[in-house]
Amino acid sequence: MNCSLCNNVINGKYYADYWNNKVCAYHIEEGHATHCSSCGAITAKEYQLEDGRVLCKICNRNSVTHLSQIRGLIRRVKKSLVDVGFDNFQIDDINISLLTAEELAIKRNTNRPDTNNKGLTLSNVSNSIGGLLLRNKQKCTHNIFILHRLTKVEFAGVLAHEFLHAWQIKNSISLEAPKCEGLCNMGSFLLFSTLSSSLSSYYIKNLFDNPDPVYGGGFRYVHALYEEVGWEGVINKALKNNL
């Protein structure tokens, strides 16, 4: 058995990752290598970002640095959500931006950048007096901010999550935090399940394994419900605020 980093025969202790790469223990213990922030593969610290994330060579090469790289992917995210029953809202009505971790922290009104928080939706809801009298739906404008340098697959999952925040606001849905975030993570699950990429299984595993009671517990709750009633049932329950 050879080390994936130095290619020497491994004698004694070693570390392995999700992709079955094995490396000599000292690479990790001496701080020469770590896990890729995007795919979890053990990698040398060749591509370290200013926010502390470390990317492997493949994820660095395929990371999203500009929205022009993924215009078609944005449309695919919307179509995937619409195909299972979510409202057909216009992408042009939603502003999508890529931000650094520091810029995202400012948007969240916190001084602590957190690269585990990869997306944010800020919405403005308004209605005219005439619209209220005619019982028209409230007018919503949404700004979605996503952490830069994610892989395209992870970007799609984060965008689907944030789209479902916008969808809940548009439909005046008010769910407790675990159900709200669990439903949004089901959007990520949908995209990971439909994109043909080896990364998809890794990201799906992370959704199920997430120990956080809101994001992980909420996802597992909504996913179990989805297995019982399907997308139509989940969407109908959400629209009635009884998910």
C-alpha cells in the first residue's frame, strides 16, 4: 500500500479519506497535508485560500470564481426545482452574487467569517394598497449571496437551498428553523441526486451525517417525510405551514 502523496510504501499508521486515498500519518500530523474543504480528499496545502479553506488540485481547478462560468447551471437548478413542483419563479427576479467569507460575514452582520455558512438569502417583501385590496400576492425581491470558490456541484446545492428560502418567503411560509432549513436542504439533496458527478454522493452523505439539530436533524426529518409522501406531499404541507 503506497501513500497517495509521497508514493512511498506505508509502514505503520496512516490516514484515509472518503475517496479511499491513504497517506502516511506524518503528512497530517506534521501539518503538511489536510482535507480538501470541498471534496474531503486528503491533499497537500498547495491551494490555500485567504479564508483558511484548502482546496485539492481538482477542486481548485473547478471552483466557481465568476457567475459567467455557471449560467447554464443556474437555469438547471431552477428547472430541477420546478420539475418536482415548486413555483416557476423567474431567475431574473433574483440577484445572485459571489462573495468572500468576509463579505458574507458583513451581510450577516457578524464579525466572524464562517466558511461553513456557504449561502445567504436576503429578501424584501412589499405590497401596494391596491394589491392588498385585490388580495394579490406580496411582491418580493431576493438577493442570494454564495461563498466563492465552491465546486460547481456544491454551488448548485447551495443555490437550490437558497432558492427554497426565497420560495418560502414568496409563499408566506413560516416554519420553525429545523423544518425551514430541512426543506431547503432537500433542495440541495435534489440537485446532488440529479447531477452526474462523483462529488454528489459525498455531499449527500454530508447532508445525512450533519450533526447539527437544525440543518442535519431538520433535513433528516423532511427527508423521512419525503419518502412517505413524495415531493407533492412535502410541498403541499409546507404551503399549509404544517410540514
